Amino acid sequence: MHPITVRTMKFEVPAVEEFHPLCIAGNSVLSYTHIALGLYVAHLEPFFVKSLRRVIDQIRDDALREDADRFCRQEAQHYQRHVDFNKAVLGQGYPGLERRVDALKEEFESFLATRTDRFRIGYIEGFESFTTQFALAMIASGLYDHRRTARPWGDLFKWHMLEEIEHRNVAFDVYQHLYGDYAYRARMCWTSQRHMFAFLDDCITLMSAVDVARHGERCRVTARQRALVAFSRLRMRAASMLPGYTPHKYVVPPAIAELSAHFTQLAQSVR
């Protein structure tokens, strides 16, 4: 199989009435972060695909062009599966949440209409440089298999994070191939990650406030949790902006190959 495997997956999707927000290890900040990330990538990843398709013919390396094509195909699968799950989230009627999602959609449409190719590819690379680290950490943690993780959500994100690891080099290699400007890359890491975290934090605040009343204190995101998340983000953000950063340096544990084979076997189709 190609190391960037395009899988068509089918997951059990929770119904609106079955949804409970504490879906990742029964932990409020982890759960809301993942739910918000699902809302985010449903609009981010179409932006990724459209942006990369605009420049793919400029990629002169045949192997890299093939990897870029597979990256797009994986991302297209991701956002389609997240759209399915997001229906259960948006069906909860969180005040202000749909309006925030609509604003995000408009922002990505603006990036497509008014920004340069370099901005868009830099944005993609900045996001991927963070999520590769996040994916490796989350899969290593075992939290997607935690006894208090809702199985559909755990499976969805385990598959998604696996594929983030599989295509970890593509955005970086495309950026380096087309532009290669370190200072601009570091700036775009800051820009894209700040954009993502602003959305995630807005969603976490909106949902947690409602769910404390609906489901109890376990849904509260505490000041200590926010501080721990902020520290973790800062560490990963700093790593992504260092002059010597490259995803090629990551040591991928052997268990990733087993996980890859597992999801390939479960896929409805594979390319």
C-alpha cells in the first residue's frame, strides 16, 4: 500500500438524542476540544483541498504531486465524516454555535477569494505542523480507547489522527518546494494556529456553559484545565516555528503501522 492510503470509511454516527458532550475519556476540556475541532475541520478541509488543487500543477516533482493528490483525497474523506457527526452537535441547539460556525465558513471563503496561493499553502502547513504533534500525542495517550470514550467518537478521531500522521510531510514539502521562505512559514504557523484556537476556545466556552446546566458540573471547563491546555499548545506551537522544524524528523512508533492496517481492513474502499 502507498504510505498515504485513501480510505473510504463508515462509522456509527450518534443520533441527536443520543449525543452526550463528554465523549472523549469523560473529560470536559478534551471532549469539547475534539467536538470543536470536528466543527472546524468540516470547513477547513474543503479549503485545504481547493487551495492545494490550485497549485498542484506547479509541483514539478512527480512523487510529491502524487502525495499532494492523496493528501487532498484523505482530507476530503475527513470533512465528510465530520459533517455527519456535526449534525448531532448542532442539533443540540447551543445558542450562538451555528452563528460562530457560519462566521468560520465565511472566513475560509474569504481566504479563497482574496488571499494568495502562498498564504493558503502557508496556512495549510502551519495547521499541519501543529496537528501532527497533536495526533502523535493523542494516539500515544490511548485516550481514544479509554473506557469512558464514546466508541463512535473514539474511532472517528483515531482514524483521523492516524491519517494526519500518514500525510504529515506533505504540506511542509509542498511549501518548501514552491516557496521555501522560513520567516513566512513561521508567521503562517502563528496565523493559522491562532485562527484555529480562537474558534476552538469560542466553541468550548459556548458549549460548556450550556452543558453545565444540562448535564451537571462535570461539563465545566476549569481554569486549571484551560491553563494546562494553553501550556500544551504553546509548547507545540513553539516547536512548529523553530528554524530547524521538519516533520521528517518525527519518529513514528511501530504501533502506527498496525493501526494503519486496522483501518485499511475496515475501510469500505481503499486507494
